[in-house]
Amino acid sequence: MSEQLIDWDLALIQKYNYSGPRYTSYPTALEFSESFSEDDFTRAAERYPERALSLYVHIPFCHKLCYFCGCNKVVTRQRHKADQYLDALEREIRHQAPRFGQRQVSQMHWGGGTPTYLNKAQIGRLMGLLRENFRFNDDAELSLELDPREIELDMLDHLRAEGFTRLSMGVQDFNKEVQRLVNREQDEEFIFALIARARELGFTSTNIDLIYGLPKQTPESFAFTLNKVAELSPDRLSVFNYAHLPTLFAAQRKIKEDDLPSAQQKLDILQQTIASLTGAGYQFIGMDHFARPDDELAVAQRNGVLHRNFQGYTTQGDTDLLGLGVSAISMLGDCYAQNQKELKKYYQQVEEQGDALWRGLTLTRDDCIRRDIIKALICNFRLDFADIERAWQLDFHNDFAEDLALLAPLAQDGLVDINDQGIQVTAKGRLLIRNICMCFDIYLRRKARLQKFSRVI
């Protein structure tokens, strides 16, 4: 089967388009508990002292409110609030860093919010703090998200000088009417100038985020956006499904439901997007991600060594992930831990005790096995039973008989091929990979949980 091949089967997509997790972790964050303690966190940090470290830093601030957004953010024009936040981050960094001794940082990502809300001096201060407290590899991969509406072109020069190597830019849609209806109007020429400047400066990768399902989007209007993307030619693309949840996210109440594309139109846009991007030479990585065939994500997937964590797909699966800042999630040892989600509580706890730990989870042996299974399927579209049996000393067919029984109807529908050696996701099954993974999710056997997730397509 070609690595590019996706078989669009509308009847199957409609049949399986129900809610389910995105599996940036297994178990999902729904299972996190506030009984997870600082002692649990310390033990998790000490579990694999030789592992490299990946850092995630959450910057919650944005200049303007995008109506579609469901992120943990603070919309403000008061610059001093970023200085107050950096003061708290400094306390947290100085508290946490000693736990990680001589570990090497091989990867770092700044997310948000909008990390480029910080000015050059603030970015310099934060990078200085991180380099003072952690040991960075010379070739560490440093990435951040930026908003093309509120940035000067020479900010890229500053970011490159600070060591950043990758950029991710939220574009969402090039259509002016769509931009206006979601309060995200932006200058198309400047976006092209940013990508060109990033390449001149030697950034190794550029990622563009798009969203389908926004107000007034049609297959025709989105074709215009896809043509612009082909001109931009980023190294990676993320094409996210807009989930309209106005009861959860107040900003979304500003979007008129009558303006949203129908369910069928959304599927038409997605089908067109996949055809357009794969036709332009991109490899479908999975879920909503595409990459050029020579991009390291695409290469890792073809070699069966792609990984997935809270930052999405990555080639660095053998690292521990330390999250810093409000709401940030860590993945250490065989534990997950999340910081306080509300900024006020984050400030208070960091002030009082140095860390902002809110909740977490210590994985059981069964959790770890299922995590490996789900990761193999969602990253590489295949599972070799022998790999799991060797790693965990078990008999797959015997120990996962119930899971294989749940998978059997999906096999009958042609989403997977199952034999004695393993599971292969078919061209029809790639778009429905979340459904396939759900067959191995023991927590989802409590069906009531299903309603808390977004639809798979």
C-alpha cells in the first residue's frame, strides 16, 4: 500500500463519525486526579534519569480574541502582565529544574495563547532563564507558535538568534469574510513575507495551521485557501476540525450557528483538502497532520518510529516532557501531571510552594501496555503483536481477546486487516484511526465518557 494512499469511503466515515479522544495521551486527561501529589511527581522525575528532556512552556496571552478558540488564554493589551507572568515562571523554573540534574534538553516548544505576545526583551529573559537552569543540546529542536497579525518581521531574526529552529503559524483561512466572522483578519502578503524570511534565516521547518468548519466556509472558498497554501509551500500543515461548543467556550457564542457549514459540507471540505494536499506531494501523517515526504515526521512514520505526545506528532518519543506555565502538562516516567489551569491559582501556588501541580496520574502496567498499542496504531498505522509480546511478556491474542473482538466489526468494514502477526490499518481506516484506537481504550468501556470528546472527523 502506498504511504500516501487514503481511500475516502463516505458511508464508513458517516457511520464512524462519533465522538472520541485525540490520544495525545493514554489514558486521557479525563482520568487525571487531584490526589496526584508532589511526591508522585518527584518519583516520576527520578524514574529515568538518563532520558533526554523535552520542555513545553505555556504563554497564555493574546492581543485579540479569536472567536473559534478553545485554548487556555488571557486576552489583554497590558504588557506588564507578561512581566508578572515571567516572574512566576522564573520561580517555577528555579523550583523544578534541580529535579532534572544533568539531563540534556533535546527539544522545546512554546505554545499558548500566543508566545510572540512577548516582546524581544521578554523572550530574551525567558530564554536566558531556561538556558541558565537546563542543559540544552547544541542541536536541540526549539519551536514556537506565532500570530502573523501582531509581529514585526525582524522578530524572526531575534527568535533565530535565540536558537529557535521551527515556527508554527496560525492562518486558519485566507478568505477575508471567514476571517472577519471569527475576528482574525490578517495580511496575506505579510504571511508570505514571514515564511520567506524564516527560510532566509535558516529555520528548519515551518508549519501552517488551518481550520475547517468555520462560518461561511464552503468547499469553493476553502479551495482558495488551499491554493494559497500550495504557494506558501510550508514543510508541515495541521488542518483542524472546528468543534462548535459555545456552552464550553464563551467566545464561540459570537459565531452564528446559521453561518456554519453543514456536516456534509465539512466532509466535502475535508475530502477536498486531503486530495489537494496529497496531490501537492504532502504525506498524510494522521489525524489532521500533513508533512512533506522529506520532513522528519514523514520519514519517521515510513520507518515505523513516529511518536505522539501532548505536543502532537514527534520524532522524540524517548524523552520525558516537562510542562512549565499555567495549565501545562508533563509526561514523566510513567506519569502525567498538569499545572493549575486558572492563572490566579497558578500565581498563588507558585508563590506559596514553587510548583503549580494541580492533578495527574500514575500509569498502571495495563495503562502502559495499552499506551504502546495505541501509539503504534495512531503513529505508524500498524501493530506487530510480537513487539508488544516481547516488551511486556504477554500473549497478545489471549490478553487482548476482548479488544480484538471489539475490533472485529471494524475489520469487517475494511478499516483494518488483522492476522496472526498483527494489525494493519487500511487506506479506508486511516481517517478513522481514532475509532480503531478506541477499541483498546479500557476507560471508554464506560460508554458515558464518549460525550466528552470531539467527533473524530
